[in-house]
Amino acid sequence: MDVDVVVIGAGPAGLAATLNLARAQRTVAMLDSNRPRHAATLQSHGFITRDGISPLELRTMGREEVLRYPTVSYERTLVRQIAAVDGGFAVQAEQPGSRAESETRASAVLIATGLSETLPVSQHVRPWYGTSLHSCMDCDGYDKRGQALALIGETDDLVDRAMVIRRHTDDLAVFTNGAADAVSEAGEARLAEHGVALVRTPIAAIEGDREGMQAIVLEDGSRSVRTGGFVRPWWHPQLEFADSLGLETDEEGLVIVDRTQRASAPGIYAAGDITPGFRQLAVAAGAGTIAASVINRDLIARGL
């Protein structure tokens, strides 16, 4: 084998796993496309000692830390396929912007690729995403406290999300952009009970200036003053490269793992946003740390 472990993804989960594998004196090849979901976000919150750091800086610092270990390598590349081979896996990758291909063989693979996302009314939301509008209520709710906030989405979990945001403001409106099934009658009653407005009319525009978002304009011409808020994206796992492994996934396509981050295929592990659970930096890093400990022990049990 070329290395003990291939780690696919260099976000908090992949970096934490790589660091701890390196400290277990494991050889690690970290493969990453460098296309993080939170690229538009200026600050990340809730990570102890790094509250308010930019995601880009956090990733850069993490790479620098893990590359201090001589057993770690890093390659910016797109993983195209994982194939089971005798005693492990062959991970085939391609350089972005070229057809140069590479293959790395490993005894174990950790998938920490995160997710891609699609935003509702993207043409209007995108200019404000990462500044006035965010997707993580737990991460960014505190910094929006006391403002006139919006929750924009078309999924059936908006009411639960609104209750979390409601902790930070007395002025919240939920915008479903015309999605008929996003909020049920019971959900509408719950919102009303907590003083949350429900707006079902489609969104025509989001106004603002250099200071930030100012209002949401609806297709009927009405205007709701909102200075910020949250968006509920649709998240998409990128797992085509692992199709041959037959991994067990949930209804959203996320990799199902046990409490030790083992996936359904022996020798394959997953951590971070690609698995079900909370999408926060500290949670992802913790899962990556667990995965590293378990991988090391599993390799020892295999005599490696």
C-alpha cells in the first residue's frame, strides 16, 4: 500500500482526522478539491479558541499544521473512484483543470467530503449569502440578535428552524417562496403562537446596499423590512466516486455510520457533513477525531 489511510476532504473533519492519524504515526494522503460549501462565509462561529475565524483561514491553518508531520501529504484533486483491491482500496483522482490522473492505494479510507448546496431563490439570495444571510442558525444566530430577520426556505422543517431563530429576535418572518407544502396548518398555528409571521407569496427581489440587506420584495409588490436572516438550502452529497462500494445511505443520500464513524463497507469510514447530524465545525472535527482513533485501532487489529 502507498499509505495507511486516504482522507478525502480537508475540512474540519478531514483535518482533525489527519492530525490525529499523523500523531498515531500513520501515513496519510489527504485529497481535497478545495471547493468548500461555506466559501462565501466570512466568519465561522462556535469553534473553541477560533470563534469568528474565517473558514478559509481555518482550513489554511489546519493544512499547515498537518503538513508539519512527515507522514502526511496533501494534493488538490478530484476523487473519481474508490475501488476495493486486495487488502485495501485504490483511490483514483484527477487534477482540476487537467486530465492528469493519479492513483493512491490505502488500507483504509475516510470520506469527509462535506456537501454541496442549492439555495432557494438563488439569484436573489446569493448576493447576501455569507454576510446578511446564513444557513447555520446555531453558528450565526447570536450575531443577528435583535434584528428584523427572515427565514427563507421551501422545505418542511421551517417551523422547527424558526423556533431556534426566534430565540434571537422578536421580529421574525418565514418566507416559503410560494412552496405550498413547506408549512402545514398546524405549523402556521405554531408560528402564530410565537409571533412569527408566515409569508407564502413568492419572492421577487431582496434589496440592500453596502451596509447589508434591507428588505424582501414580494411578487405582489409588498415589501418586508428585513436586515438579515437565514436560508434553508437543499444539501447534496457528492458520493458518485464511492458507488462501487455500495455504502448504506439515508433518504438524503448521507453515509450512515455507527457511533465509531465506521461505514457499512469494512475499511471505509465517514465523518462530517457527509453523515447525518448537526452541521457545525466542532461537531465535524470531533467526528474526525473519533474516526482517526478507530481507524488506527482497526489497522492494528489487522496487523498493520
